[in-house]
Amino acid sequence: MAALGAALLYAVASVLQHRAAIAQPDGRALRLSLLTGLARRASWLIGVLADGGGYVLQFVALSAGALVVVQPLMVLGLLFAVPLGARVSGERPRRSDNLAALAVCVGLALFLVAASPAAGRSSVRASTWLLLLTAGCGSAGALVTAGQRAGGSARPILLAAGAGVLYGISAALTKTTGQLFAEVGLRTFLHWTPYALVVVGLAGLLVGQSAFSAGRLELSLPTMSVVDPVVSVMIGAWAFHETLAGSGAAVVAQVGGLVLTVAGVYGLARSPAIRAVRDHPPASPGPGPEVRPPR
């Protein structure tokens, strides 16, 4: 339930933050001035509060559950994003949106049942963390650099992929920090992981907001929604030794479930309710409070 609650709050945050981010000047991408500009938006600040609430629930879920279970459930945020986008934009969801939502639910259920994931280690060796952080942050940096140089639709997709990698690493750091806190309480802050979590989390926030400001929500949100759990599952299997069923039939069912889930995710992203969010940005910033356009 905590993971589902986190997915709902993350969906609220994504819609509200995207509305504010697309109104920011292009030159602020990947700069702290983007965040300071966004901080003047009431809708963005509400989105940050939703993000915070979602993170608390995700922290609880990861402290008790496996990465390979909790993180794929974050994909369900898109199911909540469609009605939220419809509320913001005034667009009505289509029948195809319902079919895409069904594909996500069936695909995710098929993957989790077939995978039959088992919990792994509660801790990760320092050498594994070093390799993980080097490879993960290096990959995210390469995606962000490519996104900066790209134009058109490629830019938000690449930036969102970079943010998804950072979110996957953050999830692993969250899991370790949560387990440390359960074991040693406040002495957790004598360990390096909570500070690494803050750095990677802030980097993910900046890159994610830059992806939102770079293009349509239908490009950035599904990319993040897919990359984050894929990276998390890989980290869970490799670093935490969380196991998935390995028989031939189970692997085929897992792949089929993932394919169906990804197809549903991108189907939901094409919903008019999601696509129209970009066409209904908040008013330009000014000295006074935010003014919303008439509906």
C-alpha cells in the first residue's frame, strides 16, 4: 500500500511540476536558476510537497520490501496521472486510455507473479557501491550531456532517461538508508549513504525538472517511468542479490509482462489528458501570485 500511495503522490507531483517547468526559459535547463525560478510557482511548490510525501511512502516501502517489487509499482503513477491531467487540461480520457491502463496492470501483475522475487542481502559491500555509483552516475551524465546537445523530441527523452537512472540509484540508496535507520537509528547519519542520497536525489530533481521543461510530458514522464524501475531491478538483482525466477517459462512470462507494461505506459502517455497538460501552462511569473488561465 505504501508503494501505491507513493505512485499516486508522484503522479500529482509530475503533473504539477511539468505545468510550472514548461513556462521556464530554455536557458535555465540544468542550472540551479531553474529551481529558483520554479520555487516562485505555487503549483510547483505543491508538487514538491507531493514529491516529499511520495518519497516518505517510498522510503517505508523500500525499508521493508525488495527493489524488484517496489520500484516497478511506481509505474502505476501513470494510471493516476491521466485523470489528474484531465482535471488540469479539461480533456477527457479515451477508451484507448482504459486499454493502456489495463495493459499496464496486467503486464505488471504478470511480471511480478512470474518473477516471484525473493529478498536478497540487507547490505551492499563498499566496493560494489563504488562500482555502482561510478557506472550509474557516469551513465546518467552521458545521457544528460547527449540531451544537452540534442534537439527536438530527443532532448526531453534523453534528459528523462538520465533522471530515471539517478532515481534508480536514489532508490537503492533509500533502501540502504532505511535499513540502516531501522538497525542503528540516528547513528545512520554517521554513515555516508544518507549524504550520497541527498546529492543524487538533488541531481535527479534538477535533471527531471529540466526534462519537464524541455518538452512534452508524453515524452519525459513515460521515459522516467520505464527507466527508473528497469535500473532499480538491475541494481536489486546485482547489488542486493534479489532473485527472480529463472526457469524458461518464467523468463518468457517476465519478458512478456515487461513488454506489455511498457506498451501500456507509452499508450497512456499518448492520452489527450496527458498531452494537453503542456497546452495549459500557468501564467508567466511576475511579482504577484500565480494566475491560472481560464478554463
